Amino acid sequence: MRRIVPFEAYAIGTMGPLTSLPTSIAHSEELANEEETRFFWEHIYFEDDVNEYGWMARKRIAVVRLSDGTRGSLEHALRHREFNKLKGFGYELRAVLTAGASPEADCA
């Protein structure tokens, strides 16, 4: 896929349709090692509210850029300040796959 669409890293996951809680996740090596993954889950995933997957599903927004959710100020997003920026990642694109208004899977 990198040959067609260049990207720095990826994460994909599934979530419970009733709870929106993650049920599985896979990510590229560039995204995080085990310690960084744990930090992301413990300190960022449930705290960051910019372009939240449940909100995207309810609003029927399939794909959104982090810069859109922060009106161009990436520093307003916790995950950018505490994770993406430290990893050298710039922009982020999020996608949510839904069944009706319920999120089923996500990709960033």
C-alpha cells in the first residue's frame, strides 16, 4: 500500500458496536513498540476527544484529518502533543467503519 499512498505509520482496530471499546488492534512497527503502545492506551486513547470515533460514526463522517478537528492547530489534540509529535509524525488521517451509527472498526 505504501507504494500507492505514502504514509509514516498505521493502526487499525475493531471495536464493540455497543460500547465502542477496542476489541483488537494492529499497527505498523513505526507506530510504537510495546511500551509506547501501553502508554497510548493508558494515557491517550480514552482521554483525547478530537475526532473521536464514536462522534465520527454518529455524524456519519467516514474520514477526517486531525488538522480539521483542531482547526489547523494540531497542538490542541492530546495525541499529537503526547505521541504523534514525539514520534515525528505530522498530519493524521482517521477513518471509521460503521454499521449504521455504530462504529465497528477504525484506522489511523
